[in-house]
Amino acid sequence: MAYRLQLLKGLFRSTHELAQLSQAEKIRGLWTKFSLLVLISVLLSLLAGALGIQSESISAYMAESDMYTYEWLKLLFTAGSGVAGLLLPFFFVFIPALLFWTFLELEFKKLIALQCITFSIYLIEFALLIAWNVFFSIPRDSSPFSLGVVAQYATENAIAIRFFSFITIFQIWILVIQYRFLRTSQARKPLFVFFMVFLLGLAFWILATLFTSIHVENLF
């Protein structure tokens, strides 16, 4: 059976779409959809960079610069955001797919399709984060979709707050979709699949926390 990858249906009709994906003998539109996701990721990252979203780590350094240096650093930050937006889909899609393929013995192209569906959730979250910043001046740490708000009442540790800010309803949505598809693997028990999906998500949250907590001014 040939299956045409449809990202939105994969999100909102996940039971039907995941069942079709698991039974598919051929997947159509996979690389077209992946290319579209890469393009959207780059555009959103460039927009976020141009608006200065998540630039807290370099804001102090930029504030001490003259106008010429400030504009140059702003351009570099925007370009860097674009490069990050270009690379992120490859890491987000291919690394988990490779791990799932190694341990769960599922078809690699199906895992790529699964990760394309989950990456579209990440892009929805990213777009909403930009909107919250622009219209309400609410940063990631205070997003109503995350545990960052709760963490701010429990601790003043910036790293801990940043970590919990990455645990959002969208990230849980990603883990649920991954688990629902991967549990069909005959190679491992569902409990193994659960812990694998959870630990992979945990690793992503930790790496994202460390990456966004780097203070550039301390490097010079």
C-alpha cells in the first residue's frame, strides 16, 4: 500500500494516519514534505533572530557596543539563527530516527516520516513562541504552555527554570505520537519503547537548556 505523507492529518488524525504509515509499503511525498519543513524552520528562525527573540545571552554584550558593532552583531545573530534553523530539522529528524531504527528494527523511511510529523509540532510551538514574544512580550520561560511558569514559583535557579520551560504540552504531544507509533515494534516491549522515547525527549530538553543558557559575554 502506498501512503502519502500528510503532516496536518498526521497531527489531528494521528490514529488513522499512524496506522496507515505502519502498514505502508511505499511512502510518497516524504522528501518534499521534509524540504518544506526545513524551509519553514529557516524562515521562522530568521524571523526570531531579526526580532531578537532568545537573544538574552548576548543582549548585555550588544548593549555595550557602538551602533555599528551593534548592527553587525544583530546581523550575525540573525544569520546564526538561520543556520540553526537549517541544521535543526536534520538533527531532530535523522538522529532519533537512526536510534529508533537501531533498537526497534522498524523501517527507516517510516521513522523519517514519523519524525517529520513530530517536527511539525515543534514548528507550531516555535511560531506560537514568536507570537507570544511579539504581541505579549512573554519569553519562553514564562510561556503558558510550559512548566517554566511553575518552576519560577519553586526556584530562582535560571538553569532549572529554563529546563522546565522546554517541557511543554507540545513536547508531550510529540512524545505521545512517537510512542503510539513505535510501540508497534515487535523487537521490544512497550515499556522499553516508553523509556526510550522519554529519555530521548529528556536529552533534547537538557541540550536545549544548555545551548540557550550560554552567555556570550563571558566568552570574551
